[in-house]
Amino acid sequence: METKDRTSGAETSAPWLVLNHLSKSYGPVQALMDFSMTVAPGEVIGIVGENGAGKSTLMKILGGVILPDSGSITVDGVAHAGFSVADSMGAGIAFVHQELNLFDNLDVAGNVLIGREKRQGGLLSLLDRRAQRDAVTPLLKRVGATFSADTPVANLSLAQCQMVEIAKALSMDARLVILDEPTSSLPMAETEKLLDVIADLKRAGIAVIFITHRLHEIERSADRVVALRDGRLAGGLPRAEITHDRMVKLMIGRDLKRDAAHGDRPVGAVVLSARGIRTPTRPTKAVDLDLHGGEILGLAGLVGAGRTELARVFFGVDRPLGGTITLNGQPARLRTTTDAVKAGIFLVPEDRKLNGVLLDLPISENISLPNLPAHARRGLVSRLLEMRTAETQRTNLAIKTKTLSNPARSLSGGNQQKVVLAKWLAMKPRVLIFDEPTRGIDIGAKAEIYRLMRELADSGVAILMISSDMEEVIGASDRIAVMHEGAISGYLSPAEFSEENVLLLAVGKKIQDNVAA
Amino acid sequence: MNKKDLGLLTLIIVVGVIVAILNPRFLLPINISNTANLVGLFGLSAIGQSFVIITGGIELSVGSVIALVGVLFVDFVANEGVPWPLAVVLMLALGALIGIIHGLLITKLKLQPFIVTLCGLLIYRGVARFYTQDGTAGFGFGQNFPVLNWLTVGRSYGVPHSFIAMLIVGVIMWIVLHRSVFGRYLFAVGKNEEAARYSGIRTHQVIIWAYIICQILTAIAAMYFAMYTGSISPASQGNFYELYAIAAAVLGGFSLRGGEGSLVGVILGVVLLQELQNLVNLLGIPSSLNFAVMGTVILIGVTVDQQWGNLRARFRPRSAA
């Protein structure tokens, strides 16, 4: 994979935006403490920090949504004590949020110019579609978009939607574009495109703040790194010193031990075996896959390769068009999720908030939900049994909460993911499927999830881990299967693990030289 | 009882005290007994409705089912000579069948509950009117079936049996909704059907059962209404009753988005609605204003409830970002 230096030839000029000693507290919680930084034109700044480190508070202050308790923001030498939303927009600060704010019933131009539509016809105030298109087309060209201004947003991929958001920022003459977790749901190839767009913005003298948990991307694109820890500035790194390990050390205040060597582990018998599985999205392609007990099989591939569809078939959410699934050598009938749960096949889904947890229900009720009859006497739920299970899982997984009767909504992303895991660990898993297990989760919780996966595998559970995060696939798997357009394009053994090999298989090519069989 | 239920109870008592001061006849045993009868009748159907609302659905055919089951029941018992216990079982079976059909259409064919039950509203009303040739099914047969009469319109120590029936159903359904595994599934499906499915719950089954329960309780209510009114004109019997039930559930703290509500709440909602009806009569307000009073009070109640939540949120210390 190309790893060209995207920052070469950058000369940064004097900062125009200065944050002076910002502090903000919510009751007893000090969300931000005496934080200062500067932004110069054309600077790409990576901001890293665990969840709760103060990143979102900082962003809200920059957006003018909340006011700091003390400190000020200086724009072009003018200090603002109360930095409002209007001040923020006036300063040319534009946000591209993790959750995109686009109207998918409008076309691209309609979204870029929302609220500032080009009009015609005087009093009738009709939409001037041609003027809209003419205004937006050059912006799209600047962000390297290949779609036209009248494409409906509903037809765009996630990465393309982000380009629309960036085009929108450009249309408002942004001087600083803040990207909040822009790549967390992007496949590898689209991430590349986004990094290119960042480089273009930089060349045009626009500053970029890039917030992500994917440190690898910061390593490649940022001019400098600002790390937050517990609401304070934990330190900064200039371009030459940005490495994964140094960023982690700043974020968590200590070294993170990487998962030890994988590979020479004894692999158990085949637990789950799929033959000729075809799904409605790609009816002509068939998947054959063997999953062994005690292994973590990483399933890599571009988004749309059919990985999630396969997981849904294994978990009984969708019925396959054809093919057979056997579990421990016996044909398995997986017509509903109930069948899958009974068979001991569990899924930790990709979209935690939509499919993983019930946000408004207490943590304890989330954990007991799949196995409620075991927590009931004569059909009536026993809160005692329920609490006992939840308490065990809380200790087991170190779920951080004051009380288990709090709604799952009150937890951080990492802890919500632990709740999803807890409901399955409270039963006896045979096969555990993780779909993007650490998306949007901070680095400390990530390490815990990997450790849990490893422990489960060691206890004999067969684990299938779908992931678009290259570091994760290579770092946590015992074996990697790569999907390409609805079929498995190849397997990699640990000796063959490399980003190049995964990408080659993901785009449907063969690996050049097999290092080991 | 949660806080919402307590608030509603307080409102019921406050309104009651005001009405009693303005017109002491409010507290006469006969007035209270008659109101209790109406609470029982409407309560039975409102409890059924709340099971559907908890799943995020809605059942608009209730009033028409009350008419259809009413005319069939009266005709079977009075004219066709069907033994009344058998007729009761047949009516319950008809309710269950309607519930199954609605549930299947909504889950398997993915039709919207509003549309399915709106069509039901039209269909069952039409069938009821056709069955009786739009004639009023009148009967003075109460004396001929003393046991049936005692069970439905009888009173013990002045307490109407419809009210007692509602209490019994209420207790059973409270246990089902708030203590049973099935009740948990109902709330889970109502909150987030997809997440419930991803927890291995048979969400379709749960939803179908909610419609079955609703229609069985509606059939019970229909027979009570039929025995109470004594004559049934199929064009008007039960008109708007689904809306009374929905209003009671909303007053009782149910969210039409699903996943929220308590059984005590819906019963208190029914009590408040009947209290308001009674108030219109006792205070000499023109009865044509009946609906207007009811609508105004529901609107105020729901608005206050909503704003109360906002106010509390504003003064609560905010949690950290």
C-alpha cells in the first residue's frame, strides 16, 4: 500500500486561531482544564484522547455551542470571551461530524447550499437548480468527488457523503475544517480518498483538525498531534515524532502492551462450517468457510464485500438463498435469531445503538434479555436472579457504572459494547461473531475487548471477527479470511499477515509470493 | 405506582373535590356506582389497547369490533338459541382470530398498524351493519339469562360487576405486563424491535400476541357493552371507543412510539376520562361540549407532563460530555 508523505512541502504560517487557557466543568467533573492550543493556516492537527478525555467538550466550545468557564478564544488577534455559534461560523470553523447531517431526500447541491439556496423568479422565490449546480460543481471538483451535483444523497456512499460535508464547509469559506471520527466507518480504499482530500485542503491553506481513534491515519496525515488526557493537555508531538506508541503513551499515560504473538496456537476442531452460502445481495457468489474452536478468524474486506450479510445469515437474521451450515458436524437450522441463540451462535453487531443494546432499558435487563426464561420462575421474571447475573458480568467485564439499574444510554461506547458482550457471555457461547467490535471505542476499552476475545478463544469458543480496521485485523486475528464481492478470496496465515496481502485479496488479486503455507 | 401515575391520581382527586364542591350529587353512591360501571366497560378495552400501544402499534378497529361482536353475541343468544357460555367462547375466538389476522398482516406483510386496523374499522362496522340489515338489535332478554345478566350488569353491594371484571383483568394483565417474561419482551420490542430481535427474541410472535390480547379483551368489553346498552344499533355502537382507549393510554403515560407505559396508568386514564364525562353532566355544561372538554383536558395534561419533564431536565445538574 502506498504510504506517501502527505505533508511534504508544507510551510506553516503564523497561527490565526488561539485558544487561551480554556476550562470547563460540569458539576464536579472537570471536562476541560487550562487547555491552550493554536491553529495556523494549512495545518493538519490530529487530536487524540480516550473517550471522556475532553475532546467533545473542546469541540463544543470551538463550535460556540457551550461557553467555557474561563479562558478565551482569539481569532485574528481579536479575543472573544463569549465565543458564540455566530462567532464560530464567522471565524470560518466548519464541522464534519461523525454522524453526518445530510438530508438524503435532497440532491448534493441542495445539501451543500441548504438554507442558502439560489433563487429565481422574484417573489415566487423558486429554486434555481442550474445556479445551484454551477455553484457546487467546482467545490465537488476541489474535494475530488467523481459524482455530480444533482446526485441524490441517498445514492452516495458514506465516504462520498463526507465529501459533500467538506464541500459544504468549503462553500462557507471555511478556514478550519474539523473532522470528527471521519474514518471510523470507512473502508480502507475510501479512507485513502479522504486522506487525499485532507492533503488538498492543506494545500489550499485551510487548517484541518482531525479527531480519530485510528492512530495509524494520524501517523500518516497530521503535521502535529495534540493529546488530551482527563481534560488536560497531555502533550503534543511534532511531525517527526508521531508514532503509534508515543501517541498511546500520551493518551493513557503509560505504555500499552500489545497482544503477544499469535500463530502457533493449537487449533481446535471445526465448529461452524458453511458451504455454498449465497445471500440476496450477491446471489451468484457462494461462501465456503470453516471456523475452528479456539481461534479468532479475522474477516477482512472492503465494505460491501458481503461480510455483514454473512454474519446475519449465521445469526439467523436473514435466510440464505442457498447453501448449508453445520455446527459441530450437525446440520444447523438457523431460520431465526432465536434458533441461532439456542444453538450458541451469538452476534455482537456492527451498529451497537441500533441492534446491540436497548438504550433506554436498564443495564441489568439488557444483559438478561436473551436468556430471560432462565431468570424467571413460572413465567415471572426474578429481579434477584437477573441482578445476580448482571453483577457477575459487571465484575467479569469491568463494566464501569454506578448501578446496574441505570439505562444503557448512560454508558460510554466501550462500556455499551461490554454490555452487548455480557449478555452473550452470561450464556454459553460456541460461536461468537464480532462485527466491527471496536468501532468508536477508545483505546483503553479496545485493549480490554481484545483481551476478552483472546480469553474466550482460549476457552475454546470459535470467534469470527469482521473488521475494516487494518491494525485490528492484523493485530488480533489468528488467521485472516478476506472477502471480495461476496466470496472468500483467500486466507492468510500469521506468517503472511501484512496490509499489502489483505488489500490484494480484498480487491480480488492473488498474493504474489506465499511465504508459508 | 410510578411518579406519573401518582400525578394522574392527584389530578383525579383534585378534579373530584372541585366537582363535589360545585355539585354534591357527585358523591352520591348511585353516581359513583354508575361511573364505576362505565370505568369498567371502557377500562376493559383500554387495557387491551395498551398492549398494542406498548409495541409501538395502534388498534383502531376496537369500536367496530365492539359493534360486530355485540350484534353477533345478542343474535346468537337471543335469536339463534346458542347457549350463552358457548356464545361467549365463540366471541372470544372471533376476537382472537381478528387479532391474529391483524398481527400477521403487520408482522409478516410489514403493513403499518394504522392502515391495517383502519381497514379493520371500516370492514367490521360494515359487516355488523350488513348482518343486522342496519336494524337495531334490541332485546329484553336479561331476565331469561339470569346468570349472564348477573355477571355483566349485576351489582354486589352497589359495586357493578363490570368494574370488578375490569379489576380482575387489570390485576392479571398487570402481572403479565410488568412481571412476566412476555411483558419484558413487549417492552423490549416496543423500545427497539431490531435490538430485541438481535437478542434472540421472536419479535413477530410477541407483536401478534399483543394484537390477540387486545382483541380478546375488546370482545369481552363488547359483550359487557351489549348487555349494558340492551339494544345495539350497529351503525353507532362503539363509535369512537378506540379513541377513548387511546386517549386513556396516552393520559396514563403511554408513548405512541412504544416501549413506555404502565397498566395502573391506563386505568387511571380511564377513570379521569369518565370523571370528566360525569363533570359535564353534573355541572350543567351542554353535553354537546362533551368532546371539547375531554380534548382540552387531554391536551393540557399531556402538555404539562411534557413541560414538567423539560423543566426538571433544565434544573438537574448536567452530566459531563
